[in-house]
Amino acid sequence: MPPEVGNLKGVISLWAHSNRLSGEIPTTLGECQLIRNLQLQNNFFEGGIPLQLSRLKGLETLDLSSNNLSGQIPMSFENLTTLHYLNLSFNNLVGEVPTAGIFENATAVSVQGNAKLCGRIENIHLPRCFFESSGKKHKFPVVPVVLPPVGALVVLLLLVYFLFNRGNKRLAKEYGAGNVVSTQGDIYSYGILILEMITGRRPTDNAFDGALGLRKHVEMALNNNAMSIIDVELVMDIETQQATVGGPSSKIRVNSLTSLLNLALLCSVETPSDRMSTGAIIKALQAIKRALAQGE
């Protein structure tokens, strides 16, 4: 399905089921503000459920069943107050099922055939999650911004755990035989980690070719359209926090994320000798923190 589908500003119903469509569901569907019925079931769509679908405030029915979708069900679906039918069955979705909004009505929601979903919704028989959700989930990417230097070092220590649990993610070139860890390798992986946290994308996403693919994706968009690469859910959290508790303006917060992305690019350049030093990283984080503090 081409991204130009987002140009259908006046469409009310989109029936594209059973067409052997593949690839990711276009995020541009979130621009079709008048759409009420979206039927994409029985295709070969993969990747995550676009968070941009949460912008369809008039959506009444959504059927994404019988595809190859992965990842979590967006918590923001709880805010789709007009939605009265949601079918996400027979995909590869994981994690906790939201509990508010349409999810309070078990007869309006179908999630069967997703073996790795969990939750405690009445009349929807799911295994209990190993963790309990309490309050609003806060995205981790803001942590490096608000931490003092000691906190920044804690993040680097946490990175050690991250490095030994990277799975099939790409390692820097200096992780040679025996996966011997180097300081420059830590800095490289720290940069890629920041890119992942702020964009909400992984180097292993099908659209990328390893970590350099994600890095190139950010580098190309950063100067022209930074907002397009920041995780939509993170942007929504920033706007909500500004409206409810105040503090730095949304522009200042987004600028801080842009500064973090620039920092990540400097940490993840291919040539190890060109990467930022740990001292320079901490100074950059301190500068971002000061910019936030001055905006309060």
C-alpha cells in the first residue's frame, strides 16, 4: 500500500481486505482524518501497528486481523472514543493489552491468535502479565536529558548489560574475535541506543540494513524534518505533559531530543577515532539539561 494513501483526505471508508497486500501499514493513514471504517484484514502486512492511527478521532471500526503484525498494541488506542469494533486477531502481537476505552468492552475487541499477549481484561482469556502496570508509562528516552553526570554514568553502566544482550543486532567493527569490549565500541553502541530510544525504531527493522541503516535514516531527516523521525508516542507524551504540568515548552523539549540525536550521530560514526569521548558526551548531556532548566 503506497504512502500516498494519506492524500485521500475525504475518504470515509477504506476496504482493502483480502488483497495480498504486504509491507508495513503506511503511517500516512493517520492523515485521513475523516475515515470511519478501515478494513485491512487478511493481507500480509508486517511490522508494528502505526501509532498514527490513534489520530483518527472519528474511527468506528478497525480490522487488522489475519496479517503478520508484530509489536505491542498502542496504548493510545484507549483514546479512540468513537471506536466500537476492533479486530487484531491472528497476528504476532506481544505484551500487555490496554484496559481502558474500547478494551473495557470484551465483545467489541478480538485479540485471539496472538499467543504472546497478556492482560487481565474481563471475559478476554489471556495469561496474566509478569509485571503490573501502574499509571502512565513514561518513555525512557528523556532519562539521559534530566540525569546529572552521575546518572549519565549509570546509563553507561546499564549499557554494559545492553551490549551483552544485543541478540542479532550489529556490533561495531572493533568488537573483533571473542567480542572483546572497547571504550569506542561502548560509545558506538550508546549512540545507536539513543537513536533507537528516540525514533522508536530498531536497526533490525525491515526498512533498514543494520545499524548504519538506522543511522543514515536519522542523518538524512535530522536537518530537514526532525519531527518525522521522533517516535510519535513520545511527541504525544511531550504535548500532554506540557498541557498538564507545564515546564519547558514543547519546542524546547523537541529541540532537546534533536540535540540528543545529533549526539548519537557523533557517537556512532564509523571511524572509532572520530567518535566523541566520554567526557565530551557528559558535557553535551549537561548542556542539554541546562537548556531544559532555562526553559522552565
